[in-house]
Amino acid sequence: MQALDQKITSQAFYKIFALLDQKKFDEAEKILKSELAQAEKETDPVTQAVYYSTYGVLCKLKKDYRKAWKYYEQAEKKLPEDPSLKIITARLLVEYFAQYDTVIKKMDKVLKLAASNFSYLHHAYTLKGMALFKSGKKKEAAEALRQSMGAKNKFEGLETATNFDFQLVQEFLERGLERELCAEYLNAALVFAQNKKEPVFEKMIQYLLSKFLNQNQP
């Protein structure tokens, strides 16, 4: 089966995203409806999932989060083994619908589906930790934060610092919890960003260290 993130050659697909970038939502939706209707006539679940998830993007940009979630759910049904769609829907469920038990189940499945892909694992552990944190399970959330750093606590397996998800560590920092673990996390993230020569992320991590942990970095 084709991967969801395969290169899409449809000019309409790129036109839709160009219009979304310009915030021309009505024009984008008009094309998207036509493309989705055509995709539904076809048997390729990848094409269908791509357009359902694109509709989810449109709805999220329009701040219609319930509708966005429904379209992402449709995409996930087309490709039930695709971890990226589960991560997208889980993020919406955490941020807007407080469906924490559902998120934990989805992320446990991602941890099995993507056991060899640390980029997915990093986000899955972070989202699972967010759901645990918001459920009041702070110790379990802290363990998820540690696991999101990888086996050697060095984020080995991430390709770039743009893959970092700082949501969970910020939840702890803003409440003054797990300071030692947060310091370990951010210092490891800083070393990673420095090694990857990504100064924007270096500055952001240094800011977090200074603001929340009073650690002044050179």
C-alpha cells in the first residue's frame, strides 16, 4: 500500500494548499469538495485519506475543531494502520475535547505501530503524557515525558529539532513540577539543537531554561 505522505501529483491538491495559505477558505473548499467527491468514487484508500485529512486541515484553520476531528477520523478509518493520522486526531482530542482515555488508547496503538520510528514515538509519548497529566496522573505523565526523550534520553532518532513537542514539558514547568526531569529534558534538547546547528531552537530552549529553571546558558 502507498504511504500517506507519498508525493501527490494532483495540481488541484497543491492549489488547495496554496489557497489555504492565502486564507481563501471558500475557494479552497470548493475545489476540495470536488476532489473529495471524485476520490470517494475511487478504490484507493490513500487518496481518500489524503483528501479527508486535507478537509480536516481546512476545518481546523477555520477553527471548526469538531468538524476537523470528524474529517480526520474519516481519514483514519481509511488507513487504520497509519500512525500520523492517530497523532493528529489525538492532538485535537487533547486540546479541544478532553477525551483523555481515547487519546491514551490511540497513542498506545501508535507506540506499537511505529516502534522503530522515534519521531512518531516522541509525539506519541508526549500526547499520552498530556492526556495523563490532564487526567491528574502526574507521575505517569512524568514517565511518559522521560520516554519521549528516547532510550538514552538524548532524542536519538529525531532528524531535526523541528520535531520537538514541548507541550508536556511546559505543562510541568508552568506548575513548578518535576523540575529536575524538565531540566534534564531541556538540556538534552539544547545539546541536540546545537549538534544539528539549529539556532532558532537553541534560543527557544535557552529561554525556557532561563524563564522556568533559572539556568543561564551561554
